[in-house]
Amino acid sequence: MPPLNLFEYKWNKPLPERLKTDGDFEAFLDGIWQDRPNQENWYGNEINKSESEKTKQRFIRFRSNEFSPRNYVGVIHYEDTEINLLPKIFYEEEKDCKEYDLKNIHLHILYWLSYNKKIQFPKSLSDLDSIEIDSFFEILILMFATYTREALNRVLYQNYHEVNQDNSFIKGRLDVNGYIKNNITTGNWQRITCDYDSFDIDNRFNRIIKYVSKLLVAHSNNDESKRLLHEITFLLDDVEDAPTTIDDCHKVNLNPFYKELNVVLDYCKLFLSNSMVYSNNDNFEVFAFLLPMEKIFEDLVVGFIEKNPWNSEDINNWKIQSQEPRLKLSTCPEAFAMKPDIYLTNKIKKDKNLIIDTKYKFLSKEEPKRGVSQSDMYQMVSYAIRYKVENFVLLYPTTIDDSTNSKKPISEFIVKDEFATLNPKEEIQKKQKINIRVHKLPIICEHKEHKNNYMDLKEKLDSQISNSLNEILNPK
């Protein structure tokens, strides 16, 4: 059965019959939403408590006989149906969903994720050109399986972990309370309860790998991925089968000797964090892998700036911070937390400090606002007051309909702060100008320019994003 290809915020109708069964599909999505961990995930999202109490899912909207994805991209497997949720910036009115080149879109998503500083993509990304798979999720599975199988072939992770066990002799430390409770009271005097350290492969890290591998093999349709995943579980046959969560990943501290296995752990975090993966009673009958596009875009910009320093005479004087520092808009009482997406501070020239706020939105040409929302402008003025910054950039993504990637800002706004003064002792108040520039970042490359070749796509996007950011960070 062909997959359903849906774009963010685009209404589709009618709802397929296979998804109408007594609201089961909506109940499944509600289950994912309710079961997501109430914690900070690999993206760094902090789930609001009041929001976490809501029971209604926020992945897909339903009305009458229509349905529309929200701000998540990825894949949902529900019974015999596969649903691809795609970025809205690739949508073209004149095309039907089935006409889209899915591999082109999925390669773009992988490129964006490659700059996420919280996950280390391995060098095997260069091998994507030989993969004949049109599913973003299948590509991720194959990358994980290939890298993990090669890593485990070189070294199996072993470490010491504490074991509490009954023995016929004392081994390690005698567990007096356990011996009394488990053996003396039951008449098994000859069994001695001990605590000792065991050096073997049955540890938390390997249990995570085994669990993720078994999870993925149940939802992969690629023979090569399945073969590799089966080999991984075979190598870890002596490891206990145990359900794992993102919490378990955070508890793993790998020995520096096993540095290459950090990439494997990063993949496991990717697959397990924040209900991006969901199983029904561990039977893996239903499955969802969902990524919030706002965070993908934000992390792409942050990661790119950190990995590709822009051309600047005083580049060494710049400090890059993401979601930091966290100040409060109200100081008495302290309330209304503020976390700028990207805060660039210059150690020498304070007047060059810059805040970049990423907005995963469409920009209209409506005058005089040019598509910028009033709430976004209020946010920038609030930042200016508390962070004492004069220069701001609102950064939006390009869309497939953008014919040119202009290096000049789409629009500029100047706000005069009537209360600002450079020297409080001066009798004449000096007004501060808050400069807000609006730019589009070219994060899309036309298919004809790379022909589904990942390395060509990476070279093209690296170049155009670098050129655009250089203009943004070095305005003339």
C-alpha cells in the first residue's frame, strides 16, 4: 500500500478509510502525546507542566473529513499504513503530493540534522549516494545499523557493574540484610548473598543498543538494514533483553577508550527521546518517529555558525551562546524567562553584540510588516531592554518557491527606545535605536543542482548558507 505524503499545515481530504476505525488512529496519537517523557529531551525542549497535563495530541489536526499535520516531520507506521510528514517549505501548490521527490526532501532533513550539535553524525553520511531508499527513516536506520555493526565488530563494550547475587561462597562483599531476608528466613543457609563488581558485556549501554536494534528491525523494510540489525542482536545475545528509555541513555558514561561508541549512543538518543519512538506494549505494532521542525531549523543555524566561523577581522573576540544567558524580563519579582536562540557577544566592541532569533515561518509581502508578526517584534524589544543589545536578526527559512537567495535583508525595522540613555547622569536623554533586520536563510537546494547526490547537496548548501551568514553577521 503506497504511503501517505503530507505537508505541515496543509489540509488533506478525505481521511483514508483505513484511518477511520472508531477513532483508533486519533487515540494512538493521543497515546504518544501522553506517554512522552516529562523531561528535557535531546533537543533541549523544556516541556511546560500545564501543557504536559493535556491529553490531546498535537501532531495531526482533524476536522470533519479532513486532516493536517502540525509542526512535526518524520514517519508514522500505523497497522498497514505509512504516513510521511514533510516540511512545509517544500510544498508547491501546482504539485500533487505523490509527485514530490521524497529522497530529495529526506536528504535535506538529514543535512539539517548533520549540524545538530547534540548528535554526532558519523562519516558514513558520505555513503548515502549509494543507498536506494526513499524513506528518511529507513536511511537513518541503515546509517545506525552500518555504523553500530562496524563499531561492535572492532570492540564490544564491557565495564564493571554491581551485581547482587546468591552464591555458594563469599564473593566480593557479604550483603548481610539480603542474606538474612532471602536465605536465613527461608532456610537456605548454604546460599550466601553477595555484592560484587562484574566485568562483562551485560551492561546498560549494550542493553540500550539491543533494545533499539530490536525496535528498528521490527519497522524496517530494507533487507540490508535487517541483516545488520540481526547481526547486532546476535553479537549481544548474552545481554539481557530489557526495555530502555532516554533516561537510561543519560545515565551512560562511556570510558574514553570507547570514544567511537559515543556516536552509537547519540543515535540511540535520537531514536528514544521524547516519544519520537513509540511502541504498543513493547510489541512494536505501531510506531512513530517525529521531529519538531522549529528545533531542527534553530539547531541547524546554531551548529552551522559554530562549525563554520564567519569572516571577521576580530573572529577570536566573539562568543557564541545558544539559549543562554537566561534572564528574567521582570526583576521584581523574577518572572518571564528569556532565552535568545543565538546570542553573539563581542569581547571588545559591545555595540556589535547581536541576537539572532530563528523563525520557522512563511513570510508574506504584506506592507508595512512584511510578514513579521507583532509578537516577534515585541520579543525583540524585550530582549533589547534586558540584554542591552541594539542589533537583532529575525531569520526565516527559504521555501521551494523562492527564486533568488538575496544577501540583502528582506526588510529592516528601527525602533527608538524612548527610555534608554547612554549615561544616566546626563540631563539630556539619548535615545537608543534598536535595529531589527529580517533575512531568509537559503536551506533548500534545487533538485537539478544535486540530483539526489548527498555530497553535492552538502557542498551546495554549505556554500550558500555560509555566504548568506557572512552577509548577515558582517552587515555593510
